[in-house]
Amino acid sequence: MRRHIQYLFLAFNVYIGVRLYLFYSYFLGRGSAYVSRPPSTEAYLPIAALMSLKYWLVTGVFDQVHPAGLTILVAAFLTALLWRRGFCSWICPIGTISEIAHRAGQRLGVTVRPPRFVDIPLRSLKYVLMAVFLLAVIGMDAPSIRAFVNSPFNKLADIKMLLFFLHLSTFSMLVLANLIIWSFFIKNFWCRYLCPYGAALGILSKVGMVKIARDENNCIDCKKCEKICPAYIDITKVKTVTSLECIDCLDCIRVCPVENTLEVKTARLNKVVGPRAYGLILVGGFMFLILLAQITGHWNTNISLAEYRQMVPNAARYGHP
Ligand code: SF4
Ligand code: SF4
């Protein structure tokens, strides 16, 4: 079920990418019919969303330029706070691409497990990146954030991201190719070492209302759970998986041969939550927050079509303020 959900979100991301391209093409006068801009593309503007989150917390004003970006960030943070880090392994399309690459690597027999002395410092990189972004945003005052949010650069940030991918420089191509190639060899390479978003979700997930618990009395120490774990967690050494690296893929539970040994349980009452129920509540809760944002007017941008008509053809001109 997890894989099906991942593929659905991945397909949806391809769909919104194509729509954004058609939206962009329309304003270039290439004869394409008008296609509305998909607000979900703002999911790929997490730093701007982080600034908007600070601005919202400080001033009470919700970003109207990229409200969907802020909504998606808040929804991901809330799911992590309440329901652990399943966003990474059930919803995020980058995690899905990493998994697909690694499965291909397994078929080719080229996968490796990095030694601990390499793995641990590399794992810290994503926390360093997260801290850099967090400190930069914390250091900005509300007027600076407002100026950034309303700048033409930010208004066109999704279009500029599209242009980045349409006109990849040799260096960018090399970086992207490296990220994909390394994912063939090392499980969840991007998520494990470099993703600051995942780092933040991991920290927030410590509060979660659920946990992954192992019953020591039932466990036969076959280590199947450890072999499949994408986060290389020593599951058999603990009663509860508390590692920040756990992405709640629940693969360990899927492969465990002894019933009722490895389970998702509510943190306080120890009630079992089946893996399917876990996934449905996670994805359902995430989608519910998106729907709520759409109903309450926290989804569509306030940038008018006239503004887009004037700005899009000149997108390359607007630099970072
Ligand atoms: S501990 Fe289980 S749920 Fe967590 S990452 Fe490893 S396999 Fe997935
Ligand atoms: S797969 Fe299940 S039985 Fe085997 S070591 Fe892990 S928890 Fe124990």
C-alpha cells in the first residue's frame, strides 16, 4: 500500500510539473492554451515557506503570495509532530525516487552499506544544513521577510525553479546526476545525508503520538527487520525505535516473521495501530489539512494574471533580493 501511495504522489508531482510548464508557456505567447498554475508546486519552495512561517508566527499574517507552500510545510510539520516522520517515506516524491534508484541498485548488485565512521559524520550534514537555514530565517526580521515575500523574485520562484530545470548548467547536471547515482549504491542517499526538511521532520517526530515497539519476548533475533531498514537502525537492540533517522516506512514490520513482535503503537496507551491504518491516517490527515487550507482561502496565490503576464516573460531578469 505504501508503494502505491508513493507512486500516486510521484505521478501527481509529474502532473503539476507539466501544468506549470504549460502555464509558463502560455505567457511566452507560444500559442499554448491557458492552463491554471498548480499551487502545489509551491511545495518545492520550502525556504520561502519557512520564512512565511516565521512571519505568520510573529505577525499573525498568513502568506498570500505562496500560501500553498506554507500550508504544505505546516501540514508536513504537523504530521511529524503527531504521527512521526512518515511524510518522508509515504508522500515525498524525492524519497520515492531515492527508493526506486536503490531498488535498481539492488538488482544490479551494486549496493553498499557505508561504514559507521563515514556514515555518522555524513548523517550530520543534513542537521547542519537545517541549522543554517533555520538560523538565517530566525535572523530575519518581519519587514525583511515581507520585502522578500513580495519581491518579484519570490513571486516567480516556482517559474524560476522551472527555468532552472529546463536550462540545467553543466554543474547542476553533475550535482543531480551524482545524487541519483549515489542513491543506487546507498539507501535513501539524499534523505539520509542531505535533506534538511527530513532533518526537521525527524526532530519534530520525537513528540509523536505513536512509536514503533519491539516485543523482546517474541523476537527470535532473525534480524530481517535490520536487513531491510533503509535507515540502518539496530532495531534488535532496542524496545522502541527512537532514532531520528527512522522514516516510518514500516518495512521492518512488514518483514518481521513473528506476529505481534514489531508494531506501531500509540505512545501512551500502547494500543496497536496496524500499518495500513498508520498510512491511511498519515496521508488522510495530510490531505485533510490541504483541503482545509483550500476551503479557508489559504491555498491560492493573490498574484493576478495581469501581474504574471507582465512578469513571466521577464522571469530571468529578477534576481535574488
Ligand atoms: S525502523 Fe522500521 S520504520 Fe523505521 S526506517 Fe527502519 S524499517 Fe522503516
Ligand atoms: S524481524 Fe521481528 S523477529 Fe526478526 S529480529 Fe526483527 S523484530 Fe525480531
